[in-house]
Amino acid sequence: MSIIAKIVLFAFLSIGSLKACSLWAVCAKSNTTLQELSASGQEDLESQLASFYQESSSMLHGWSLLCYSDYTQDSITPIYRSNIPATSDSILYWSAVNLLLGIESGRIGLGHLRYATSGVNSIPNPHPWMFYKDNNSFSLIHNGTVDKTLLYNLLTDNDTDISWLESHSPQTFGGGDWRTIGWSNVVDSELILLLIMKAISLENDIFLGFQVAMNSLVSEGVNAGQLNMIFSNGNMIMVFGGSKGLFFKESSEYFSVMTYPPLNSIDLWHGIEHQELIVMDPSGIDRYPNFITTSVKDDSLELVPEIFQMSIP
């Protein structure tokens, strides 16, 4: 990449970081864990998390980190949630980073810096949003803004069936019943997770359910640029969004995803395509660039990647 291109990209990322949340994720490959990474691998992740730390100065509503381990899949909770920028919380931030990278058999890590655009903003960062089902801990981190009324209508079939929301009430963080005065405290990102989990439950399939949920949002006019997200069940991560809404890279030991990659390694990162799904797990990476355009009406549908990338040996 030319120097001029880097300067333009740096300006774009700097301006963008003032207006949006920031996401980070890592998925270790099958021959290692986060704790077992080589010295160079540890150094690279620490560099990513140092860049993440600096970004937090403009993320006024907190940060959070989560880790999945081979030994724990049920009822996982984030390592730490903060309601202030990491740069104002440095001791706790770096303690959480050290814990994340040192958890025994840790395979997947997620991080979120929050700049709230909906719901209550005075609480510790509620990302990653968690949903517990069948002894699995599902998580979602999201960057974007989606109209909550639209999400409510999708979740309730236009207010004809509120049973899913009654069974899985959105959080209001002490602000009252979500059906009444508490609605203003509900965060759109949690409603997106509830929409995904409802579709997964109905389809009895994670991939197809995720696709149904994303198709329903896009068909209602939601731009994929407002749906930049990382979704995980502890065994893999699913990355979705608008063009270059998220960037990813592969090393010999792991996959990484960031909203704003470190400038000193930007040449190694690749932006996702518009409405693209990327699935990363310890065995490799699959890319679905036409994820939304694929019909979901066919009961015999199988998700077949249009691009398959072998892992680096």
C-alpha cells in the first residue's frame, strides 16, 4: 500500500472511530490455544489490543472483553465490563487482556468498545450480549444502529405474537418494564441478538438461522453497514457487515478481526465485502460473499462457501 493510501486510510479510520463502536475478535487455530501462542503471536495480539486501547479514548461508554475456553461453554460471562473508556481504566483493561490471553485452553476472544447510539449509556458496556441455549453461550458484538421499532415488528410478526420477547425479555437495566417506560433503555443490539436466536431456534440450524435473520433485516431496508457484527457460540465466529465494515487477517496460529486494524500492519488485513459472511473456526475460514442474495425459501438449501481459503500451515 502506498504512503498516500495509508494516510487516507488512517484519516478514514480516525474519523470513523469517533462515530462508531469498535470490535475485535480472535480465533485460535486447532493446533494451539491463546495461552500457547508463540512469542510473535502473543506480540501481535498485544499490538492489536494496544491499538484497541488507544481507540477507546473516543469510545465514551465503556469497553468489555470475553473469552471462550475449551473447558467452559455453558453460561460464560465476559471477563470484564466497564462504563468508561479503557484509556481511563488502564489497569483493569490490561489486567483483563492478560487474563484473556492466559486462560487455559482459551480459543476465542471478543472485545468491544462502546459509543452508545440507543438505549441507556450510563451502564457498564453490555456487549457482548449473551444468550444461553442448550448448554451453549451465544454472544454478539455489534457496530451500527437499527431502528428498535423495526426490530420489534420483526420479533413479534408486526405485534401479533410477543411470546418470544415475553420469554426472553430485553434488558432495561433498572429502567422499568420493556413493554412500557423501559423501552427507551432497551439497546438495539440486544434485539438483533434476540432476532438471530429466534431464527436459529425456528430453523434448528445456526447458519441458516443467522441467514434468515440477516435477510429479514436487509429486506426491511437496513443497510449492512449498520449490521457490522461478530457472533459466536464458542466453537466458531461469524463475521458479517457492510463493505470494509470489518477487517480480518490470518496468521499461522489464529484469525483476527477488527473494525480498525493497527496502521503498522494494515497491509495484512482484508476488508469484508458488502453483505458478506465469514465463518472462522479452528479448522479454517469460509467466505460467503453472496450471503444475503441466496434464497432462504428452499428447504433443501445448503450453505456452500463461494470462496474457500485453506489455512496457512
